[in-house]
Amino acid sequence: MKFNIPVLIFVVILIGTSCKKTFFTDVNVNTNAPDAGSIVPRVLLSTVEGTLAYTQGGDLSRYTSLITQQTASTSRQAGGYYQYTFTSVDFDSPWGNLYTSVMQNNKTLMQIADSKGNNRYSGISRILMAYTLQMSVDMWGSIPYSEAFQGATKLQSKYDTDKALYDTINSLLTVAISQLGSANPGVLLPGSEDVIYGGNAAKWIKFAHAIKARLFIHQSKGLPAMATNALAEISQSFTSNAENAKYAFGSTETSANPWYQFNQQRGDISFDDSPLGVKLAATKDPRYKILTTPDLKDVNQVGMGAYYGEGNAPVELIAYDELLFMKAEATLTATGDVAGAQSFYVSAIRKNMEKLGVASEAIDTFVTTNSMLRLVPTAAIAQVAAQEFIALYLNPEAFTLWRRTNSPTLTPIIGANIPRRFLYPQTEYSYNSTNVPASTTLFATRIFWDK
């Protein structure tokens, strides 16, 4: 599968952890790492954002959507993944892209921005680092960070624990919020190369609070204080769909959305007849014919809806509807107030449907039929999670949501268990074997919040 994103120049630097097999690093790695002062921050920022969005919307989205049965497959490689036949080699590319093209470049951007006093770039780079770390920890658990990105001085990096990394992520975000709110933004300001927000500091700050909210809600099971912290962060984050953190891809073949490119080249993943698609059809959910095309009249004739499947479709990082679902869950965990959570739950469904373009009459009908939460808070949380799972369609966060809430109820495609994590890549076993945690399976050694 080709790796094309709308960035004309890529700056890729070798990192402390081993990352050998990626989409493009074999041809673009600069073995003579350039002087940091000569690297243009604008190029680094566009590279980081583009690769992050492509990796999330590519391998991570495909793997997690097959595991959680948002998509399905009975043929070729995807058919194996659907039955949990993963090997360590399958994770070489996403791991390599996240470490090399995203986090290593991001670390360099952070260092340059800090040395020059360019607080806008400093803050944005920390938020992107925090988001990438959060997603990586949630997929793999313990990963390298504190000793990573040191080049030849540290070729084999230790693994930091998943819980410790959550604290690191929170600290990165706290500093980022301060930098973006500084009265001195710096001489060099981000602009159009920032595809996510165009350099808008206020929106980046809200994105940082959204990531913080995720950190707390992930840890909130049975812990009302964590839920209260999540509510505090949500109150400082997005207030409408217009503020969603997303990366918009281009309309040309070489700059298209990763799902569009995959469907053009492979087409071995189905959407309308997946367990989720079947459920949406059975419940007459108006999103069924938006997320999927049962008549296979989509652009690639594979049954994927236009919102996520067109060439210029966005990859969403965190959206307003997710925050509203979090708010409903956090309210139930922190206070047990079902009536209070009800309004957030209804708003979340509405905002998700409005984002997707569902007609207002259809939204009203669905909400009237499906909006009443159960009176027992634990049952209500499961209900909230089941709807949030739909709203997180094709987002790896849906895998995290399912693992920590066990909602919706999923039946294993094969065997007795569904994967709870990713395998560490083969490159790490080959080049960093002294530090890789003891061998794990897809079903063992859960992430710390997966209780």
C-alpha cells in the first residue's frame, strides 16, 4: 500500500528505538541527521500532522475496526486479521511511522521551537506528542519515551510503564497550554502548514483539554475523582462541531484519505455487512446509510460511506460528540445523576448525527425512540458507551472504549477471546530485545486502565 499524504517534503530522522519497516522511511531516512537549526519548523509540523493522521486512519483504524467488528472481512490478509491472526511483523509499519516520522520529528520541532522562543510551535508540538503517546500507549501499553529520540547516543531505549506515560502526557499538555496562552507567541507563527487548526492557539488549547479529558475518563472506572477531573477538562474544551480536531486530506489520488487509498488498492474489508452494520440496519439507525452504502454505490464500490470513505474525507482525532458522551459517562461515575447525564447523552447523539449530515426529522425520531437512560448508573454507562462506539466509527478510540467499558457486547469471531492490545513489532524484538517487555499475546497483559 502506498503512503501518500499532502506534504511535499519529508524530514525523517533516525530514532533511538528501532523502526525498520515503515511506509516510506526506507527511502527517506536521512542517515546524517541535519543540524536542528536548519530544519524549517513549518516542514516538520506538516510532516508530523500528515503522518499522524495517515497512520491513525490507516493501519490503526483498520486493525481496531476489524477487532471491534465495526468492519468485517472473509478474504485475504484482512480476513486473517478479522480472526485475530496478527504477527509482530504486522505492527512494524505503524510503530515505525509513529516513532520516526511523527514523534522523532515532533521532538526535533519541540527543541527548535523552545530554543527560539516560538511558543506557538512549542505548544502545538507538545500537544501532538501527547496525542501520539496517548494513542500509542492505549494500543501497546508500555513503550519507549524517556530514553527515545537520542539518535546514535542511545540506540536501545528502555520502556516506560503505561501508567507513568499517562502522567507524562498530562505534563506535556499542561506545559503546552501555558505556552499557547503566553503573551509572547514568538517570532515564527504557524499558518497554513497546520492543517488541523491553521495556527489557531485557542482551538489548540481546547484540543489539549480534550486529550486531558480522555486521560481521566480512561482511568475513571470505579474512581469518581477521575471522572470529576474529566468533567473539569471537558468544560474547557470544544463547544461545537466546528472545533473538532481533524485532519482534512486532499482530493487528488496521491493526497487522499487512507481508507480511500486502501479501498482502491485492496477492497477486502466490508462495511455494510459487518456486525455493527447489521445492527445499525436492524435498529433503523439513520447513520447506517451514511457510514455504509448497502448498494455498493460508493466511490470504490466496497460499501463504505462517503463521510469517511471519500478521497478528501477527514481523519478525526477528537470530536465534540465524543466529549459529550464522556460528559454523560463522567457524570454517572462522579455523581450517579442519571437525569443529569441524560441531557449530555441526547446532545451527544444529536451532535454526532448532525456532523454526519442526518436529516433533523430523522434525528428527532431516533432520539425519541432511543434516548432514555437506564436508572442504574452502571447500566446507563454501558448504554452511553454503546452509542459512543457508533460515534467513534473507525477511530482507534473505539477499541479503547470497548475494552474499558465492555460495551457494546461483542462475540469473538473465533475462539473464546477478543484481543485486548497490539503486539510489539518485530523490529523491536530484533533491535531492542533487551528492553521489550516479556513476550505478550493479543489477549494478555492488559493496558493498566483495562480492568
